[in-house]
Amino acid sequence: MNQNTANNYSCNQCHAGMMHSRYVTYFTRLGNELITVQNFPAYICDVCGRREYDEQSIHWLDTMLDPNAGKPTQAKRRTPPLSRPRSGFSHPMQDS
Ligand SMILES: [Zn+2]
């Protein structure tokens, strides 16, 4: 007989639980920005709670977040101006 089990597989960490396919909110960082992706496919262990993310989905996300993916590297980069205009605001002196 052909046993067709679901996509669940045993946990690599505790070897006791089963990894269940679930959709979670995935957090990642893009530079200084925190990116949250809702309904991201993941596998969660029902015993130790280990999370594993689908490799293809991670790769897809990387491609989505990286605008230079698949393109030749561009030399020009936008650098934000670091110099702040100085205001004439002076700190109040405290006399005792
Ligand atoms: Zn586990």
C-alpha cells in the first residue's frame, strides 16, 4: 500500500515531536527596517516549538526584498545626507 502521510516530518531538534505546517508572521531585517511578513509558511514542532521556514519561501522573500537581485551590480548608491543643518538653538545655561 502506498502510505501517503501529510507533509509533517519529525523534528530535528527533539526527535520526539512532529513538524506541522503552519502560517506564522515572519520577521526579518532589511537594513534598518524591520519587515514583517504575515501568513508566512513555516513548520512548527508540536513538542519543543522549533520553527523551520520553507527554504523556497525564504529565497522568494530574499528576492522580493533585494531590488538588486538578478541584476548586475550598480555602482551608484544613494547615500543619505549625514550633515544636519545647525539650528541657532542654544542650550539654556543653568545658573545656581
Ligand atoms: Zn521538536
